[in-house]
Amino acid sequence: MNWNHWMRQIHRWLSVVFTLTVVANFAAMTQGPPPPWVTYSPLPPLFLMLATGLYLFALPYISRRNVGRRPDASAAASSRPKVR
């Protein structure tokens, strides 16, 4: 498995953890004012999701830069019919 696959998996599982902490936060609010650790519990997975999400967002741009050109540009140019 490569690095990108692991990053996607981590991002997916962090989103599950984040969703569960938000649901737990709302459930705790129905019982009265929740303790601060419950209120702030969604923040660590959220910040980790921010980091992995930014990496995944930048991944196509980074891979294009490493190649040096867009992979579809030459294929699209050669497949177009020439108009006279």
C-alpha cells in the first residue's frame, strides 16, 4: 500500500470519529451544560482532518508538477479533428 492510500483511509476514519464526537456532544447538551472536555472533543479529529484534507487537496497539483506537464493535454490535442 502506498502513502496516498493510507492518507485517504486515515481521513475517512477521522471523519467517522469526528461525527461520533459531534453526536456525543449534542447528546451531552441535552443533559445540561456539558463538561469542557466533551465540548472540545471534536477539535482534535477536526484539526487532523484539516491536515489530511489539505494534503489530499494538493495531491493532484503536486503530482502534475512532478510530471512536468498535464497528462491529458497531449492526448486531447492529438484526438481533436483538425478544422480548416
